[in-house]
Amino acid sequence: MAWFLSFFFFFLVSSATACDRCIHRSKATHYYGDSPTSYGGACGYGDLALEFTNGYFSAAVPSLYKQGAGCGACFQVRCKDKRLCNGAGTKVVLTDQNYDTRADFVLSRKAFSAMALKGKGQELLNTGIVDVEYKRIPCGYKNKNLAVRVEESSYNPNYLAIKLLYQGGQTEIVAVEIAKVGSYDWVSLSRSYGAVWDTNKVPRGALQMRMVVTSGYDGKRVWAKYVLPVDWKTGVIYDTGVQIDDIAKEGCPASECGDRPWK
């Protein structure tokens, strides 16, 4: 079995170039009015999304939303209309799921117009939908560790719902566990929706946390040894003291590797 897994992994990475990011082609449209309810969307970030994205946020199709695992992922999106668009594109954070089958991305108006040549922003918005290239890029939050926000629905000590913020790199958190500090009696949280995890089996006392983090071919466990105090409170954001900044590897044809010039 070990030989088979090794062979499978070799075949996987040798049949395509292992890239930090692959270039994909699709279409993008934009929100028609960036209301506060659109900031958090299906990920549950609420108005916090406007703060950590600086208004550059997006909804994405289910294959990128990944039932919430894709929440917080960062992408560079570039419009292909050379008459209206610049060569750099825009960087966005995924905060919502896109149900519009015409496009992979629904960008905030700020992000959509940022793809335009100088003075062409409104004209680009008026097009409504454009051809784009996009690639996943690392998220970076200067001087910010991974943070945990205790949701208002929590009730100490019987129920805990948390939201994960400032997740860096090109990673996805696929499992979360908590335990009393100093204990190894771990309790698994369930993904309630988006970036929100919860449990009604809350250990008594100050809490530590560990997470399973994946990035492309790789996965690892990240341990935050002290996250929530014994008297944790709703609405408060707690610093985990850890940073997640791994860079994912994807298998894609050499011509589509993101470290090469975009066509």
C-alpha cells in the first residue's frame, strides 16, 4: 500500500508541473451595489469582511467556495479586454458563494473597477460581465496572526461558535479541535457554515486549539497552545499567536503556471 501511495503521488506531480498557482480562464461580473449584507455573505464574516479586504472582496463558484473551506482565499483576477482593462488586474478575498452560473467570480464594484485602465472604471462596470484569467495567490495580513472571533450565539460554557480570521498563505483549514489548556482530551468542532465552527461540548477552563491545514499536495497540524481564556466572551477577537503562511502547490501544465507571464 505504501508503494502504491508513493507511486500515485509521483504520478500526480510528474504528470503536471508543480506550481505555486495555476492560471484559470473564466468570466467575472460584479455586485450591483455593495451593501453591508454582501460583505460577509455565505462565509459569515459580516462587516468584518470590509475591514480585512479593504473592499476588495468576491463571491466564487462552489468549486472554489468548497463548502466553506475556501472562505478567506485570495485570488488575482485580470480582465482580458485590452480596450478597457489594465495588465495587473485586482486582488480579492473570497467572502461569499456565487450562484450566478455565468461567471466564476462576482466581484465588489471596487475590485471590478480596479481592473480598468485609468478613466475607464465606469465603462468597465457598465459591461456587466467580462472574460478573465485568475489564479490563487497567498493572503498576507501585516502584523496579524490567525485570530478567533467568538460569535454572539455562543454561551459560556455550554456552546461555542468561533469564526477564523486573518488566515494567511494559500491554505485551507479542514478540521478544528479544542481542549482545556494542559489536557489532551480534544473535542472536534463542526463547520457550521463558511468560516464558522461550533460545538456544544465545550471543555471547562482556558482553551487551546489545533487545526488541520492543507495546502495543495501537503497537509499539517497547527497547534495554538493558548487561545481562549476561561472567561471568554462573545464578540471578542482573540489572537491565536500562530501564523499560517504555507504556499500551496498545484499540478498544472507548464504553460499555465502562474509564475510565467500572463497571456
